[in-house]
Amino acid sequence: MTSPVAPAGPALQLFLCGDVMTGRGIDQILPHPVPPHLYEPYMRSALGYVDIAERATGPIGRPVEFAYIWGDALAELERARPDARIVNLETAVTVAEDAWPDKGIHYRMSPANLGCLSAARIDCCVLANNHVLDWGYRGLAETLRALHDAGLRTAGAGHSAAAAAAPAAIELPGRGRVLVFALAMESSGVPPEWAADAARAGVNFLDDLSGKSVARIAAQIGAAKRAGDIVLLSIHWGGNWGYAIPTAQRSFARALVDAGVDVLHGHSSHHPKGIEVYRDRLILYGCGDFLNDYEGIRGHESFRPELALMYFPVLDPATGRLMQLTLAPMQIRHFRANRAREEDARVLAELLSREGRALGTQVELRPDGRLALRWGEGGSAPA
């Protein structure tokens, strides 16, 4: 196994995480919640999710400050001081009432609560996911407008196919850019009719994991990338539960690296999945949820879905090569990210090492309570 090494020059550090679900119950504890009504078969009010959480772990004071939901993550961000902060925002940001018909779950947060993202100084919100259109096309239009008005970049959804496919560009003065491309697949619950086209808003929808799709993405990267740019591709794919990584996903991820992607940021699973390093490029197949309102909901306890990770990859800005990956283990409790206990951090390290064995990686628990990735020389061997 190869230990992380220090970059020769100024390194580029990112903050990544999985699904940030600030809608529904979390929106209800923030200062300016939307009306709580829902159209779910088993829950008619978003306040019901607050009640479930409080029954499980005790009262949650309301309203909370915008920074509250990030909890101990804010100290981790201050320690790491990442150059760019990128999350998958899995909610509409709207007061629209156009609930998507025949969809079981509808997530939204009030535009007036966007301070919760500003509190963590998020740079880019990935929107290619299965909740951004929960409240229809008016909801998507308001989501885009509200985020952009708040100074947040977006990727993966837009007013047309071209806009949805266009990368978000995070400028790093004197150091190039981080380009964020984002796509979503039906396997993650995205309805195919959400696909943007020339005349219709929607998400940047990925039909399949074929070579043709790789070629199309490679052309888009080539058209946008300039010398000194780092390319991150964020993809919402696969189901919510289970550690298996389909062979097709692994082949597709590696083909994307061959096509110019420096970091693949995968999400949809409600728990972290195995990590791969291929040709010294980081592949995150499933980052797990980072914030949600699932506290107290039972049924998948064996996956420990309350345990979350902050991913801090350090890249060589000249090449995109992964220099090191530090992970900060967290626990969702009281609708807040809290620093994980040592025994829970150990659970995450063992889980990631178990699942990374076939991918050529392992994770170690450091004395400071954070996790560190180890990987094979030059990346894992070809499958």
C-alpha cells in the first residue's frame, strides 16, 4: 500500500460529501420553513419527521440558527480550509406547490433558509438528483434562481439540456479552475422525463454507461477544459442500500478517468461505499448521506446510515493526481452533523477497508480521530 505524500508545490484541497438533504424535516427546524404538508403515503406533514427524530433522541430546539445543521463539520472545514466546497444538494429550494404527480416523496426547503448553505461557505451545489424537480418546473426555476441569487454555483440541472450539461466553474485565482460536471441516472430514482432537452428544463440525464456516453462526456470536457483546470464529475447513480459496485459502474468510472476526469464524485447510496484510486485519480462510488431527516426511522440499521463522512482529497493542481485523502467521520444526530465517537470512526474505517479490498484501497484510523486512505502503487490494478 502507498501512503499519502505531500505535494511538491501548493496543493489543491476539496471538500466533498454525499447527499445534503436540507428539505422536509430539516427545513421545518430552520427559521423560515415552507408549509409542512406532504403527499407521502405514510406521512402528511414534514413536522412528522421532526417528531420521529425527537422521539428517538430527544428535543430539537426550534428554530435553530442556519449554522446549526453543520455542527462539528464547521470546525473540520475551518481546520482543512479547502479551496472548493462541493455538495450534492438533494432538495428543491422553492415555495412552489406543483408537487410532481405520482412521486412518493417531495423534498423542498424555503429559499429564505438558504443561509444554511452560506453558513458552510458552499461553492457549488450539484442538482442532478432525484429530488430537484419534486415541485415541478416552477420549483426547479425557483431553485436555480434562489441558488444563483445567493452566489452559489450549480451543476447538473438547468433551463435546457445545454445549461444542465454545462460545468460549474470554481475560479481559484492564479491556480486555474475546478470544473464540476454533473449527471443523474434512472437507477437512482430520477424519472427519465426529468431529462432536459433543447426546449425543456430538467436534469443532465445519463441514459446508460456505454462507450458512446463516455465519448459524449469526453467531448464536453474537452470543450470546457483549459490548461490548469481540475475536472470533477459528480454522478447520482444506483440504489440507496447495498455495498456492491456493479462491474458496469466500475468500468464506466475508469473510462471517465481515461477521458479526462480527475475526481469522480458518486452518490445516491445512503451509506458510504468502497473507494478506488485508478491512475492516481480518486473514484468515490457512493459518498453516503451527509445530512438528512431520517433519524429514528428504522429498517436499515445494519448499514449504520447515521454515520457520515467529510471527504478532503488533496490533489496535485498541475496534474489532478491524488496526493492524499483524509476523511472526517461524523454522526447525524438531532438533524446535525456531530463528530463521530472513536468506536464509530473505527466502524467506518473497517467498513471502508472491507469494501475497498477488491478496489485496492484500505482506510486507517489516525490518532486524531480522522481517517486516511491508503492505496496501491499507481492506483489499483485493472479489473
